[in-house]
Amino acid sequence: MATEIERKFLVHNDHWRPLVERSMALRQGYLISDEHSSVRVRISDEEAFLNIKSATVGVSRLEFEYPIPVADAEEMLDKLCHHRLEKTRHLVQHEGHLWEIDEFHGANAGLIVAEVELQDAEEAYQLPAWAGEEVSEDIRYYNSRLAEQPYSTWS
């Protein structure tokens, strides 16, 4: 089994922008998202993936990811995914860890979230100065939830 251990933080300034090593456009949609799991289709530049993730709240979840043809992913996004989102993912190295900074677009515009994947839930990491409040256990910030209840609709 594959386990994803990830901590998620709100980003509260733009000091990370000069540190970006690479950026990629992501389009993703959900075939299913319920209290047990989510099944996602994602297109990242010229690659596509099918992803299955447990709906466990917290920093550790089961995750399985498989490459699929881009044409299949585009058709799934267009015809099967009612809940979609778009974002730009920026990659930044900080103190020995790769941080993924997701800058959301569309109905989630204005939201920027930084994630760091860890080998162990107790692994030490250095929090960058641009990272603010941790939202790892706040399900509103899960991508599957943002696709259904966009940031712009929050009161």
C-alpha cells in the first residue's frame, strides 16, 4: 500500500515566488468523492494520472496513482467529472524538503496553499517564513472539497 504523509499550510505572502524552480498547470476533476475515498483525474502539462485517495482526515492517507493517456484524461474531465478545479503548482526547495505551492484559479482564485510531503508523520521540517497557518486537518482545503465547494463561496 502507498501512504501519503503531507502537511498543508496557507501561504500569507509572495516571498516564495523568486524561489520557484518549476511551475506546471494542473487541471483535475473528480469521478467520485465521498466519505470513504476520492477518485481523481489530473492533467499536468503533457502527462495524465488517475489517483485514488482515502478520505481520512489528517496528515496520513492512502494514495494510489497511475499514469493514463492524456486523451483519456481529457475525455474523462469533459464528460465524467462534474467537480473540477484548475491551479498552477510551483515547486520550491526549502531546507531539504520540496514544497508544492498550489495557486488556485477560477472559483478558487485567491487561495494559495503550500504542501510538504514527509517520509514519516513525525519527520522534522523547517517551516518557511511565507507559510502560515497549518490546515492539514481542515477538510475545506482538500482539493476534492474545493472542487465541490470553491473558496469563493466561503462566507
